[in-house]
Amino acid sequence: MSSSKPILSPPPKMSSISSRAATSTTSMSPTRAAAESSSSNKNSAAPPPTKQQQQSYSSPSYETFAPRTVAQRERMGRIAALTAGPWSSAKNNNENEEQSDFDEPITLTSAMCPPKSSTYMSSNNDDYTLSSVTDQNISNTLQQTIHATQHLSTLIKHTASLRLALRASINIANDVSERHSDLLRHSGELSAAAERLQHEEQILTRRAEEIGRPLKHYDAVDRIGPLVGVLFKEGGKVVVRGIAKVHVDNDEEFVRILEEIDEAVVFFGEDGGGAEVFGRPGSGTSSSNNRRGGRERMASQQPFQATASGSAEYYRRACALQDAALELLRVGVADRISQTSTQIQDALKLPKVPIAADKLEASLVYTRFHGISRRSNALINIARKRVEALGAGSLAASSYEDFLTLCRNTYCGARETLLTTTIRSHMDILKDRHGLVGMTRLASVFLIRLCTVETALYLDFFGDPDKRRQTTKKVKGAAGDGDDEKDSEENEVEDDAKTSSFKRLGSSSSHQPGAALASQILSEDATYRDAEFQSMLGSLCSALHRTIRRGLVSVLDLDVLCQVVSVLREERSAANSSTTTLAAARAVSGVIQDAQERLIFCANTSLHKEVVRFKPTSADLNYPGKLLGEKPKTVIIIEDGEGDASKKADESAKEEAEMNDAVAAQLRVYESWFPPMRSVLRILSKIFRVVEPRVFEDIALSAVQACTKSLKDGSAHIFRTSGQVHADLFLVKHLLILREQLSPFDIQLRSVERQLDFSEAGKAVSRFLANRNRRLFSMSTENALITLLREGVSVQESSVDSKRDLEDCLRSACNDFIEHTTSSLLGPISAFVDQCKNASSDGSTDVLRKAPFMNGIVVKGKFSNAFANLESELGNVSTQMKLYLENQTTQSILLKPVVRKITRALEEARRFIDEVPNDENDWDIELRVEVLKSASAFEARVKAAISSKQVSN
């Protein structure tokens, strides 16, 4: 829509009027068109245009070529006046022109009507020849035309009014649109102005706060000084301490004062640069012994500096105020703990008179500390919350951390002073009453309980009450307490939780479920893991290490040491079950290590003395005498088979009585073992469960090697005194027992020994001295010293497998026994077979047939003697095997190779006898048959004896 007002159209030109008239003529009805055509024909001789008309139309016209009549020109003028609009009327009224010949108003109807009769008649007198009929038709047509013209005039008027209204509406809409655009523009400008004003307001507010912040801290320092008992006189040159007006028990006011002081310290120290003026820890202006927490204290102790800036001076004052406020907390906590400890020492005459262990928890050592725990915990909690609020790295938080450390050190020192004498005295009493083993168990239980109770008391002082309150609710819910208890005050709930937890700990053992529940409550708050407190518990528990270590130094009995280690391991498991007793577990672990070291030393000493350096006596090597004393019935059979019956009956009754006692029988078997092997198995069985596996395997390796060597030496001595069979059976018996007893340990008994070999050292030194171009300082492999060490010293590695050596030794002993038993049973037959083998070694039988030992009578005598001695030899072998080897299966395993060797020797004897022909060297058919029958009988008897032994087994 255009914002400009409607502009009236200029007056139309003549050509436009003519075209409109032509258009109007075209749009008329045919009748009207015919009438106009006839009228035009009648008035063909029209007068020429007037001078006025020629002036009105400046454009060329067809009037020159086809002039209109006067009536036509008047009618066209009226049509032009009507169609020109109001502008033409206004222009005609404003112009000073001559008035037209028509005084009446011109309308569309009058324009379309023919001229008046007078004019018409005056102008057309000569042409008035129309008939009446034609006039009637023209009149009707004119009436119709007038009616239509009036109707069209009405429509044109209405259309003109609508056009004017539409044009007015368009103007109004354009005006509204312009106003809306102006409104949007003005609104945007107002919004931008408002944002700009708001931003300026924020900037001004921030600047106002920045300007007012230092003033707030300055005012706080000046205002809080009298509240905490600090006055700055003479412009801050003198700092006077007095009585504080604020009380630490007033939590809200005191905490608010601490917050203001901390904000001032942070502002003046960091933003104001006060910390840089008075020095930071680690900087050149601060001493080397200042820690991070000492910056405020250092600043507060600095003298007044007149040249210092205001921020630096107020930083010094703020630090002085903070120290004064912390001094109030220190007096309420650390000094109170020290005073209470001193009062308890004076009342109980500690440390001169120790407290009885059964009265310790009910004494003043615990009751007085529980009395001051609530207030101390509240003050400590204030400092802890300030550290959390400020952050660990804040400038003001370090003083609170120092305060907390001071409180913890003071508390731990006081508790250690009160309890050390009592604990040590109790340990000494337990050792005197119950011995080292009993004292170990009782002392461990006492320390576990002490750690639990001390942890509860420590949490009463330094624990977080919020965490403990939440944990107590959780534990009550888990324990199934469905009672809905509503306490009137929150502090009463906290006190009840603390008191009930302490009572449970004080009235129950460390191994009972109540203590476990209390440990669960305490373990939720990790405050008890503070290094100072754990160090204090470790110092208290060191009394166990001190007492037991003094007892271990004088103990040589392996049984006592093993019992001590076993008991300590059990107690360590109990202590590790709770996080609150880890200090006791660490102390017990240290004692276990000392006890194991003492045990290993004593075990190695015993093995070296009883095995490596063992010198057997005649009683130790009295085999089979020691075994015969174990079985009196066997002695009767072998040595006194024809004794009286009464003695046999008495000894049989005695044997039955002894056999009923299994322990005594096992003890007799154990005593029959060779002393070195007995010592090895005894020591290894004792230390197997109480030392580390690697240590045990190393000890067992050396012990088995020494034992095997000692058994071989003992077998050689028995061979010289009792014979080959006893020596073989002795060695087989003890090696089997040693292997059987070592199998439960499940050890490999393997190691790699490394030794330095200096055999080539002399040659390497000679080459070193002969080399004149020595590069002693060369940083490469060509260095002369490195070459000397590499060539002169070498490492020799050797693999040691005691289990394999034991198996080889046992195999060799069994083979020797089989060989020797076969020779003893064959008797002269074994020597005969060996002589035949030697005689036929060259492959010829001539020497064998003529040899004296192949004489038929001599051979018959040998077989006869062997068969005659077979029964006694079989009985002797069987008796000795029963004496040394109680397991019948082992006896059968050893006898089967003996039978095979005897059968093989008899077959070779038959083969050699068959090689000698009859009638040579006193051999004949009867003698040969008799000798062969003797050999078959000998073989059958041996097999029958072995088979009957296996059947009896």
C-alpha cells in the first residue's frame, strides 16, 4: 500500500475522449446506434468548430477532414464533461473562461438526449422533413436510452463512491502500516536502551562491590579484634592480647567470626599481596623450616612495618586475629586433653603404678576422656568444616590443618603416656603366669580389644558425627530394629550411639559378633586411619613385640617356637578381619617374622648338629639289635627257639599289652629309626606349616642330602658289624621311610647352586700384566679391568635334585639287596656259575670240561650243600625282611627279582653241566640225573617258599 494520498487524474485529451465516446457508442444497443447513424447522416453539414474548441484541443483532430455538426459537437462536449470527473468541473470553475451556451447542469442523460427543440429547429430548419413515425420511434428509443442512462448514471455514482471509499481505506491501511513500522522501530530502540542500561547497572554494581569489598574486610578486622581478645594500639604497632568476648561454645557466632577472618586473610594475603610481603613458604624471604601451614603464624609474628601498604598491614592483623581464634580452639581441645591427662596421672599415680587390665576400661583413663569427648569433637568439627569450606590449598586453611595436627598429636601423646606402662606390665604378668605360648594368645586378644576400644574413643574425639549418625541408622535397620524411636534432640541421638557402641566394645571379646558389629559401625568413618593415631596404636602394640622377642631369644625348643607362630597366625587372622584392628595385626605380623627367624635358626642348628655332624655310637648302629628289642617274639624264634614255654607265654602277654597301646607301639617304631633320619623328619614335620614354602624347601633340600649321606655311612658300618643283608635291609628300610614321609610335603627338592670359579684367575692376571696397551678408563667392553673379571672369574651353575638322588640311592640299595640275597640263597651254586662263566669266556668248552670245579662229584656236593642250607637261608632271609620291612607288599616286590635271578642261575648251571659229556671228569648218566634233579628241587623249593609267603600275605 502506498503511503501517499490519491492524486487526481489530469483531464483527458481529445483522443481519449473520442475513444471513450467510441467505446460508449459501441456498447450501445443496435437501435441507438442506428438512430445516431441516421442523425449523423442528416446533420452531415455541420458548422466548423469554434475558436474556443480549437484552443482546448491542441492535438491533431479528424475534424479537418470530416467535420461534425454542431449538435454532435455539443453532445460530445457534454459526454466529455461528464466523463472527465470532478477535476474538470473544478478546473472550469476556477478558470476565468467564457461560459458555455448551456446554463443547465450537464448530465449523462442530457448528453445522450438530442438538443432542445429550439436549437434543433433553429439550426436545422431546412432539414426538418422527418415523418411522425420516425419521430415516434426515436422518441421511444430515447426514452429507453434515458432510462438506461439514468441506471448507468446511478451505477457510476455508486462506483465512484466505492472507489473513493476504497481509496480512503487504502490510505488508512497505509497510515496504520507506517505507524506499526514506527512502533516496531521505537520498541527496538527502547529494548536496546534497556539492555544497555541493565549492563551498565551490572557493571556499576560490580564496581561498587569491588570498591566495597576491601572496606568490608577492613571493617571486619577492626570490628572482630575485641571479640577475640586482640587490640591494635598505636596504629597497629602494638598487639595486645586480652580476654575474648566470644565463646567457642556459641557455634553460630564463633563460626561466623571465623568465616569473616578467613575471608579477610584470603583477601589481604592473595588479592592484596600481603603474603608476598611477609614471605611464602619456599620463597627467599621465608625461613627454610617454615611449612605451608606457617604463613599466617609467620605473618602474625612479624613486627609492624611503617612502610608497608595497608593491605600488607591488615594481612598481618588478620593473621593475628586468626591465631587468636585458633588459640581459643586450642585451649578448648589440646590444652583440655593435656590437663585431663595430667589429672589422671596424678590421681592414679601413673606411670609408677600400672592399672590392672581387668579394671582398665572402667578407670579414669577412659571415663574422663569420654567426659570431654563431646565438646572436643564439636570444636574439632568446626575446624574440619572450615578446612573443607576453604579447600586444602587455600591460604587460610593451613592454620586449621596445623590445629588439627596439633590436636591429634596431643591426644595420641596423652593416650600413649597413660597406657604404655599398663600394657607392658600386663604383658609381663601374662608371660609369668602362662608362659610364652599362653601369653602370646592372651596378649594378642588383649591388644585386639584395646585397638577396638581406642578406635571408638578416637572417633568420639575426631570422628564426623554426621557420618556416624547415618551409619548407626543403617546398622540398626540391618539388625532388624523395627522400633520407631523419636528423640527430642539430635545431640541425644549422637550421644546414645556413641555410648552404646563403646559399651558393646567394652563388654565383649574381639571375636564375638557384638564386636564385629561395632567394628562395622566404626569402619564407616575413615578418621581412625589418621597416621598419628595408627602410629600411636603401633607404639602401644609394640609391647607385644618387646615382650615376646625377649622370650624368643632364650627359646631353643622347636615345639614352643612352632606353637608361638601358629597362635600368632590365628590371632593375626582375627585382627585382619576388622579394619579397626589393623595396628594389632601389623604388630602380630612383626612378632611372627621374629619367631620364624628364630625357628629357622634353631632348625638349621639342630639339623647341623644332629644330621650333618652326627657321630653314631654303637647303640645307634645296633642293627638288628634295636629291631629285635622291638619284637621279642622274633628274638625267641631266632635266638632261643627252644626256650621254656613259660617265658614265651610271659613275653607274649607283655607284647599283647604293649600292642594295645598304639601310642607306645608307634613310639617304639619311631625310636627304631636311625637318629639322623628321625631328626630330619621330626624337624621338617614341625616347621612345615609355620615357615614360608620357599624357606621350608631350602631347608628340606639340605636336610635330605645330609640324611642320605648319613644313611649310607651307617649302612657301611652295619656291613662291617652285622653283615651284608642287614646293611642292605637297613638302607632300604630307611630310604623307603624317608621317601614315604617326604611325600605329604609335596616339594620338589630342586635348586640351582651357583659358585664362582677362580681357576682361570691366574692366567687372566698374567695376560692383564703382559698387556701394555691397557685401557683402564675406556667406557666399552675393551676395558682391561672388565676383561680381567670376565676371563678370570666365571660362574658355575649346578642343578641339585635331592628327590632324584634319593630315588637313585633307593634303587641302588634294592639292587644290592637282591644281588646279595640271591648269592646267599644259591650258596656254592652261585660261585660254581661264576667259575663256569669265567672258564667259558673265551668260547671253548675244553677248559670247562677239564676244570676241577666241573668234576661230577664236586658239582654234586655243591648242589647237595646248597639244597641242605636252603631252608636255613630262606628262613633267615624271611626273618630279616620281616624284621626290617613290615609291609608284606614291599617284601614280595623285593623277593620276585630274587626268584628270577635264582631261576636264571640254575638254567645256566644246567647248560654248563650239559656241555660236559659222560665218562669225562667223573660224570655219568646217573650222576647227571641226580644233579639235575637236585637243581630242579632247589628251584621248586625256592618258588614254593616265595609263593607260600605271597599267599600268606
